[in-house]
Amino acid sequence: MALARILQISRRNFTTSLVRRAGYGEGPGSNLPFQIENKWRLLAVMTTFFGAGFATPFLLVRFQLKKH
């Protein structure tokens, strides 16, 4: 019984220490790999990212049809 209690306490201390040492700033969006403060820049980045993925198959088909 005592061993189970020790394991429970050590597991709780380990997980809370990981959260404390994570190094993220405060507030929403602080742990994202891109900035969200400027909504117009975010719109341009997202449009470019998703637009490139959407346009790629169409451009590849056009390239294959034009290739003779």
C-alpha cells in the first residue's frame, strides 16, 4: 500500500514539474509555431499554405497535359 502511494505521489510530481518547465508564455496562442496577433498576416500565410496544397494537383495535371 505504501509503495502504491509513493508511486502515485512521484508520478504527480513528475507531471507537474514538466508543466512548470514547459517554457511557454502566457495567453492563448503563445505555444503556436506562427504568430496570430496580426490577422491580415495570418490570413495571407494560411491562404498561401492551403492554396498551394489545393492548387498543386491542378498544376501537375496541366503540366502533364501540356507535355508533348
